Amino acid sequence: MNLSDFDYNLPAELIAQEPPKERDGARMLVLHRDSQRWEDRQFRDLPDYLAPGDCVVLNDSRVVPSRLLANGAEVMLLEPLSADAREWRALVRPGRKLRTGATVRFDERFSAEILAEGERGERTVRLQGDEDVYAAIDRLGHMPLPPYIKREDRTEDRERYQTVFARERGSVAAPTAGLHFTADMLERCERSGAKIARVTLHVGLGTFQPIDREDFENHQLHYERYSIDETAWQEIETARRVVAVGTTSVRTVEAATATGARAGLTNLFIHPNAGGAQFHRVGAMLTNFHLPRTSLLLLVCALAGTDLMLAAYRHAVDQRYRFFSYGDCMLIL
């Protein structure tokens, strides 16, 4: 298969610009791999598909309000490079003006100095000011909504573009399958007999980038940092079935399983040309709908089978499901 096999037609009006009125109010397309069928349900029906012995794996990374704006300039923080979080890898706009040595001043207390230029327009920046770095970022930053959401971020996005179980800050994009959960839904999952395990993978922009080569198996993902504590790992290892919430949870579990390392960096790329043997622990998955030609779509096609998955996507378009970060979801069984 080539990358062009992983395209589909999506009317622009189906790209969700707002979250659902209620966090757990999304629709859910349930995909049954064994019987090659699907059914239209609601996310609130998720506990109906869980049972004792299941382990629901959540990515608890917290999104940083990483877009810092000043007088027509933007510094998009990607990853801290120093222990004190003063130096960061970043993207800047306008790149032609923000060269090494330039300073972007966000207010009288906080600024960024461009230290070096890297590949793909990246910069190394030093954040300067008299207050705690993260306090300044929280005070001044904007949530990094994806570019297909054609509006400016608002105050409510600080809560809605963040999972209710987010803990350790470090992501520049939300693990969006987790956005549907409420505290009540987590309790209902546990009442069904399922265990809940929390892992951490800090989501980078590279995860969502379109692939630019037809021979996609030679594509290289960016490295992302992950960790799984001992308690969560025991739940995952002893589960009858691991139900991963989102592609980042899948990659975290499968990277740790493949390497034996419960913490580190991973650029694990799961795709259909390598077949279903890539899934050593994950047996089911909750996920949002993904952009064409991305590693995320390739991952779900590897789990469910490309023909079934793309047919389900066409059904979702026909039935007017809402797509992408603030959209509806799919449960792959």
C-alpha cells in the first residue's frame, strides 16, 4: 500500500470547531473487527463494552498553553531543553524576522531571546523574566488549538482542550480521545469491572504532521517522552484486555512492551504494512477520527484493517459525524 491509499473525502463543515455542549455528549461509532461490522452509539455507552479483566489506559499528559503572542510575533513552545525550563525548542512567526539574537517581549515581565536556529524553522529560545516560568506561561499563553479549528482560542478552551485527568504538563496538543471523559464516566467504567491505568506521553506536533512520502513505512516520527509507573504497568500486564484511549496511549503501551523500558523516548510508528503483529498488548481502542495521510490514521488502520476502517470513515461522513479534536469518537473492538 502507498500513502495515497489512506485518503478520504471530508466536507469542511464536518470538522468540529467547538466541543460538544457536554463533555461526554459525543457520538461513538463502534467497530467490531471480528464480525466486520459497525454500529452507531453514544460515548456514554462505553461502559456497556467493558468487563472485568479490562484495563482502560489513559494518557494523563497536560497541555501547556504554549502559544505566546506579542505584537504580531508568535513563539510556540514545543519542548523544554533545560531543567529549569528556561530554554525551549520552539517554532516562531515570522521566521524571517526572528533570527538568532532577536528578542520577543510579551509584556514588561517576560520575554524570549532567540539563541539558535534549527531544522524545519525551529528555534532554541531562552525565556527571561522575574517570575516562575510556568506561572508566566499560564498567565500569558494561549491553548495550541489545531490549525483546522478556524477560530482563536477562548478562555473555555483552557478547560475543554484538556482532559479531566490531566496531570503532568508537557504536551503541545491534547490526547483528544480522552477529552470525552468526565469523572462520572471514569467511575462508570470502574463499576463495569474495568481497571483504570494512567500513563504519560507528552504529545509533540510531529505526531499530527501529514506524511510527505508515498513509501510511508520509511517515514520517521519525532521522538516523544513517555513514562509508566509500576502500579499502572502491573494493571496493564495482568489485564485480560487492554483498552487504550487514544493513539498516544497505544504507542506508550506498545513501546514499553517492545523495549521493556517503562520510561524514555519513543518514535514508534505503527502502520498497516507491518500488519497487526505490532499490537502486543493493546486489544481495543477508543479514538477520535483522524486526518487523511497521517500516522494516526495509519495506526488505526493497522489495528482494524484498512478496508474496514476506511469503509467506517465513509459511513461516518455519510452519517454526519463530527471530525477531529473536538469531534466524535470511535471504539475499535
